[in-house]
Amino acid sequence: MERISIVTGGASGLGLELTRELVSKNQNVCIIGRDAKKIENAIAQVGGTVVGYSGDICDEIFVKNVFSDLAKKGYYVDYLYNCAGIGIFGAPVDMDIQKINSVINSNVVGLMCISYEACRNMIEGGTIINISSTAGLKGNAEESLYCASKWAVRGFTEAMKAYYKKKNIHVIGVYPGGMQTAFWKPDCGLNPDVSKFMDPAEVAKVIVFNVLERKTSYTADITIERK
């Protein structure tokens, strides 16, 4: 079977740049996102061998069907880049259950759901890369909900590492700072000067360089700070 990397959120932002970088390394890529049109546009932009699926990674049936369909197409998933996520920011008094569910489902539940399915399918081994944030390493004002989701990802990542220690699945935590992407939507609750943030293409190159398999070692964690 041919090897393929899954990139969630692969149709935009850092996910798209990861897809582009992987294709430049002659990797087969599967991108997953909610918007079918954005996936089509991403595939047209990037070229190479890229397949796409639109759906919700919180939906266990959808996730199982993705892995099943890839197997039918002759692909073995050996890398999973968990890049999908959203941010909702603001004062604690402005948070509500709708916002909580939206962020936790997107940033945590979906990541866990597809990671567990990847583990079931990585019979020959593989690598799971959880893209968290520097917000998963420290608390930030007006980011209580976002930080909570990223600290959850960090805890999940560390527990998965402990379980798969000395086994054939590697789990890597990635903690990047702010990037110049559409993540910073006008209604997200913050309005930072993104012109001072990192280039997502540069961040993608750092991640892929550190993640791709080596004979005797692997990178356990990657923290990428902006200057």
C-alpha cells in the first residue's frame, strides 16, 4: 500500500501550508475539512497527489469512513497532522455554553476522535502530530476558553505519548505562536496586529522538517515562537 498523510483543517491556514510542504516532499496527502469547496480549491492550488473529504471529525462514523475509503484506495495512513481548530476569545463573563461547545468540539473532541481511529489503523506504526498552541503552555488574558482547549490537547498528547512509549506509534505536540492566517476572524473576540505574527508557510516547513521519520530518533515536542 502507498503511504499517505492526513491533515485536518488542510484547506486553509497552517493546514494548507502543511499540505503544500508535504506535497513538495513528494508525500501523498489527504485533507479533511468542513467546506467541500475550500477543499476543492486547495487541491487545485497544491497539485500533487491530494485527496479530500468534507465532514465533521467529531462524527465518529465519518472518521471511520475516511480511513476505510483510504484503505480501499490502497493507502496506509502513517502520519496524522491534527491541525483543525478555532478560537473564540474575550472576557470570562462573555463566554457561554454555545461558545464552550464550539471550541471544545473543534479543538479537542474532533482531535481525539480522529487520533483514536488513527491508532486503530496504524498497525504498522505511524506518527500523530497534535498542533496545539503556545496557549497550551501558559494562560493568557481574554483566552480562558481557548487556553482550556489547548491545555486539554497538551494533556491528551502527553498521555498518548506515555501509552505508546517504546511502541510503534509516535505522538508529537506542536506549540506555535500566532500566525498570519484567517484564524483571526473579525468576530473571534480579539483584534491583534497579525502583521507581526509568523508566516504559516515558514511554520509548516519547521514542523515537517522535524516530523519526517529518522532512523534513530524523533522529535517529541516542537515549540515555535515568533520574533
